[in-house]
Amino acid sequence: MSSRGSPPSKQARAGEEQERQAAAASTPTASSSSGAGAGTAGESPEERSRRIAARRPSDEARRPLGHGTISASDDIIVVDEPAATSSGRPGEAGGSGQRGRGGYHAEARPREPRREIVTCPENVVSTCVQDQSKFRMVDVMANFIRVEPMKERHIWQYRVEFEPNVESRPARRLLFKEGTENVFSKRPGFDGMHDVYCSQKLAEKVTTMNVEHPLEKGLNIEMKIICVREVDWTSFEMMRCYNMHMKKFLHLLEFYQITATGSWVHSDLATPIGDGKMLSMIRGYRTATNTYDGNKILVNLESVHKLMQRRNVFQIMASIREQKPANLREALKSELIGKLVITNYNKRIYRIEDIRFDLKPTDTFTDKRDSREISYLEYFKTRHNEVILEVTQPMLQVVPNNKRGRNERGNEDQTREILLVPELCNITGLTEQQRNDNRLKMDLIRSSQVAPADRVSQLRAFLGKFHANVEICNLLKEWGYSYDNDPVKMKTHVLPVTKIGFKPDKAAFNPVNPNTADFNVNDLARIPQLDNLVVITTRIDLANKQTIMGNLKRGFDKVRLRPVNVKQIDIKEGDAPSHYIGALRSLPQETTACVVVMHNQNKERYDSIKKIATVERGLITQVVTAKLMLDPKKITGACVKIAIQIAAKIGGEPWWADIPLKRSMICGYDTFRDTAKRGLNYGAFLASMNDQYSRWYSKADAHDQADQISIQLADAYTDSLKKYKELNGNYPDRVFIYRDGAGEGQLATIYDTELVKLREAVKKVDENIRMTMIIVNKRTGARFYMRNNNTFTNPPPGTAIDRTVTRQGRFDFYLISQSTRNGTVAPTYYNIIHDESNMAPELHQMLAFKLSLMYYNWSGTVRVPAPCQYAHKLAALCGEHLHSQPNASLNDRLHFL
């Protein structure tokens, strides 16, 4: 591989200096907004944190947290700077995004310790259920490990300055390693940029040394090590250290990092897929250390896996040559460009940008280490001890598969090539042929679904190897802390099952299945008027149209949805998108709904149908395939679901949940990227319009900048309040907004911007409306396993976890709303950042659980409250199929189901 570093451009240096000055000038403060979510006047972040901490049993003052990703050397521990945004998983802090690549170039300016935003509303009395005895209790184990710091130990933070400045992280690491060989007697931890942590305090405030640049002979670099402060065991800086050390420990256990988000896998943890000759699933962990309930330090060990081709890229090239010899070069480019590859000598991941047929391993390049010409053949033999067998194979032109890796190359260097030898790397993920192999897909699903008992066994096996490693034990002893031998265990409660009804009489409501949280639908709670139904079929299915119509009627009859007039239209020209467009445009204005029967699945046809119907006509459509309508094994259930969806789309109410909350509006918001227009996103807002939470008002907007979200969200909120008053004669007393589609790194923006805009919007409408805002996150690394005699199973639906592994300074909880027969069920994380409802924690938990039953595409629970799922469906429809906003006439219909 060849690549060369270079100094950044003037524009890049100017941008870094601006970032540096902004970071140095900013001092984190508590939110200045008034009301339940704001701190008291003159209150410091630490004071507010201590006050809020008292709301959980045994909580103490809460400190900030964070993590990074690391690489390791032989003599020092080095940590990469955290990314600008987090992976979006609760239990993991986001990156700072505060410093440019050069950091502070002038005199040493110690950073203020970064403080996590305390989002727990001020008026909350308790953040967890106080009396759990009224619920069913279960014993669960979580995939968290407790970290125990030793007493009477000290950790010091240092800052490293290079003069002249050194841009390259690898060069900084080499300089630091050589320059500090006789400075620290204890092993330091270096982040590769400016920060160093060590259990040893140097005698001098500033230690200066001169070191020769490792890549530029004769260039001396002055390196200063400046003592900044002593850091607390639960501070943000120490969270970075814990995460840094864990990456080092994983390295010692022979795991290797495969993603920029910190996933580490081990070659021995490979499961063959299919016949085992082509594909493997390699398992590992993603880790994150933070402070949790009671000011305890826990590390989350999330199981991850990566698909890896067993054949190297050259072998795949040979296979393509056998299949498509006529147009080989185009076939190779079509199959390989854009794929990710991992090098088998240093386990780094790159993305293929081109195949260089004009280059081969015997060609030469200039080695930047000694400025001599060397062939790729010799380079890989001397540098990596890799012998290349096929000397005529073309080279792969690649780029690093993460933003940090690309940026570290420097601006000039980005015009230079990184070249790999196909024989020395393997493709990650699936080939196009494998993507179309349904049998392989089923095997993949089975292999990825790991049961709770197996997950616990794997976790304990990992911990056994972890504690048996002598070097890890020595490092832990040197640093002064330890990890528990077994995952965290706790008792938690299970919420009661919700009742579902199809009649107004609450006495007729029946509880859902407590083990699966699902139910049968044989009726509709409110049957809509379906005056004019049109069914469109194509000439391909003319012979089966009577069967299709009969199956549809049986599904409609099952739920007592009876169309007044039914018209069937044949498209005799064919099934091209233009033919569907013509048929839809010819429908009369009084058409209530249209069922479009496509012969098979086809995105182009589907998109055309939805664009004409949803954007141009404002027409309710239900698109199905003839294959489904003619499948004897699936048709009965499928036609009932089609009838339910059509009923919900035209204003019906399939079922009601037993939600005692009245005169309240419940909202959901989610976002989705436009798949056709780069940089464009759609946000969708849903709001309930009745006391049964079965009628909804929706609004979708496009935005190309993140700061537009808060404005559009506030506008949609205002429109929904006005619509609620129009339908009910008054504004709601309370509003609950479930904000989905946000990662951990977006928390500050939501808290400081979106929440403020929403509160301003509601005050303009009616100051008496009480608002609650909850952030919903499905991408959590937490998993919970219920102890069942001598084994572990999935906790039942309704299991809520609101202590031990919940975050410091937050009103939060995990909720398991679904069940699964295969694999391990995933919880959803709820973070209540503003609350004027005066509801106890258990009521918030029960409301979220009940709302997960109100999604009319599934007769059971979904992972998130129904308004979030509806918002996701609407945003996805806009971003993936319409590439536009729906017709405004559909805003009061669930047309997107």
C-alpha cells in the first residue's frame, strides 16, 4: 500500500484555528430556559446534577462521561479522538466535535472538563418506580460489567504540544513513544493528538524534549508535556481512559477493530454460513464505559458480528472471469467497486474506488520512509511478511472507510492513491449473487439470532479469558482499577398487560397475550364508510382476477368492511409504470380507495404508483402483489390485514387500547434521508386527534440542514394543536412528544434547540398546555436476560428497567415491548427530557407500552410507541419512494400504512 502525507491547505488550517478558538472560548453551562426543564438561577451544572441525583436511590453527584476508540502500540496505550457524533447508543457518550485536527497550536490551554447535559426535568420527584411490589418482579442479567476503581489512587492529565506542529497521528504517536521513553515510569495513555493520562505525576509542571521526526530525517520537533490537572475516577476524562484501556485489552486478546464506531471481532469467533466455503460470520463486541445509576461505572459489552468472504478478492475475480469472460473488466468493476475490503495483514478496512488494470504487484513506487523505489511485491514481503503469489493481478484503488481515516491523509495526500493487492484482502459483506440467494439469507438470519442463554455463555467465556490474561491483569493493577467477574444482575418489574377493545364498552375489552403481546382481529372498533373501491389488475393476471377479487371480499367480510361500490379495472397494455400512471389518472374524483395489484415486486412501478396517487391525486392506495393474493398458505391472513390497512387509511379505527389518559395529544416525530437527493432529509410529525388515540393528523417536511428541523417541528406542532381544537372544540390539556430518529450525539441539539422552539410554539397557542418530551432510541447496546431456573430466556413484554443501568442525570428507562421466538429481544431506550405531566415513572412506562399496541399494521406490539412508528413510515415513504411531500388533503389519513 502506498500513501503520502502532506500539510493541510490554508483553508483547512483556518478552519482548524476557528474550531480551536471556539472550543477554548466556550464554557459549558446549564440551560437558561425557564420552566420544568431548566435549572434554578445561579445554579452550576454540578449543583444541578447533585440535586437531580437524589431522585434515584443511593445516587450521588453525577459527572460527565465519554469514550473514544483506540489502537495499541507495544509500549504505550494510544487512543483516537472520539468522532464528532456518537453511534447513537444509550450507554455511550458522543464525541466532542470541539477540536480541529491540529488542536491548539499556540500556548497550552487546558480544556475545561466537559460536562454531560443533565436532561432530567427539574420538577421530577423520582426517576424510577418507588414501589415495585405492585408489579410482577423478575431477575435479569444485563450485558454490563461493573468497574471498581481502587481507593487512594490518582490519575493525572497532561497536554502534549509539538513545535512545529505535526499533523499526522501516527507520527505524533511515534514522537511521543520515543520522547517519553525515559520520562514516565508508569505506562501513559496517549490519545494521538494532545491528551495524556497517567497514574504518575511528573516532578515538573512542563517537561520539554527534542525528538527527531520519524518520517523526515533531520527535522527536530520540540515536544512539551504540560501537567494540566488531577482527574476524578468518574470524570469525562476517566471515561475516555476506561474506553481507551478496554480497546487495548481487546487488542491483547487478539480482537481487531473493523468499524469506526468501535466494533471489535475475533477470527476464532467465526461461524460458517451456508456450506462454509464462501462466507463466515465473525463475532465480537462493541464497548462503551459511562457513569450510571448511583454514580457507578459500568462498561457495556454489545455483541456485534461482521460478514466476511472466505475467498480473497483475487479468487473472487477469478470466479467472475469464469462466469463472464466476454466483458471481464466491466464485470469486475460492476461487482467490486463500492465494496468494503479488509486487509489480512493489518485488519484495516477500505472501500474500493477503482480497479487499476494498468498496475500490478511488480510495479514500483517511492517508499516515503526511506525515499527509495520499491515494488509492491517487495514492500509487502519486507513490511508485512506477505508473499504475493500472482504477480500479474491488477491493483485495487481504495480509500479509508471512515471520515477520520480520510481526513488524516491530509489535503494534498487525498489526490494520491492508496493501492491494495487483491490477493491480500477479503471482501466484507455479501456479493450480488449471495444477496439473491434466499437459502443463504435464511441461514444468515438463523446464525445472527443468538438465544439469551448462548449470549450469557459467550459473555462469561469472554470475561474468563479477560481475567486470565496476565498482561491485562498487570495493566489493571498498574492503573488501579478492576472489572467484576460476572455481568450486572438486578431485579426489575413487568408492567401489566394492556386490554384491547373493538367496542366502546370497556367491559368488553380483553387483555392481549401476556407472553407474546399479540391478539386476533375479527372486527373493527369503528368501521369507516367505503363508498367507491377500485381494484386495478394487469393483463398478466387476467386469468386470476376473479380469484383475487374473491379473496379480497373474504378479507373485507371478516372485519365487516363492506364497500358500497366496487369497480375492477384491467390494464390491458402491460405492466409498465406508465400504464399504472394512466389508469390512476383516469379514476374519478369520488374514488374512496384503490387497490393496485402488481404482478410482482418492482420498486420503479411502486414508486410511480405512489407518486401519482399520494402527491398528485391525494388518493388512498393499497399496493399488493398477485403472488401474495394467490398464495393459499398466506391469503387468509393477508387479506384480513389488507382490509384492516384500508380501513385505517380511509379514517376507520381498527382497535382501541385501554389508555385512561384523556384530553391529551400524543405525538411522534422521525426523520429519513432522501435516497435520491443527496443531503435532503424528510421529517414526519404525527399527532393524535381523539381520546382513543386512534385518529391521527400528519405532516411531512423536507430539510437540507439540521437547524431546519426545530422550525419545521414547531410549525407541525402548532398546526396539530389547531387541528385538535378544530375537531374537539378545545386544546388538549397535555401533550406528549416522542422524538425518534436521534442518536446520543444529537441530544444537546434537541435539548437546547428543538425543546426551546416547541415550548415557544405552545406558549403562542395556549400557555396552559402542559408538554412532555421524550427521546426514543431503538439503537441501544443494552440487552437483558431473564433468569429462568438454571438458564436464561428473554424477559416478557412489558419488562421495564429504570435503575442500575440507567444514566446519571436523566429521567430514563428501558422498555421491552415485544417478544421473539428466535434470538434475543432488543429493548428501547426512553429519555424524558422535559415533563410537565406530573405523572409517576410507572405511568410513563405504561403509556409507552400501551402505545406500542396502537400501530395498525400489526396486531401486537412494536418496538416504539405507535406515533413514532407512523412517523417513521411517513418519513420513509417520502424519502425512499415519493421524493416529495404528500398531498395536503391526506394529512388527516394514515395513507402511508
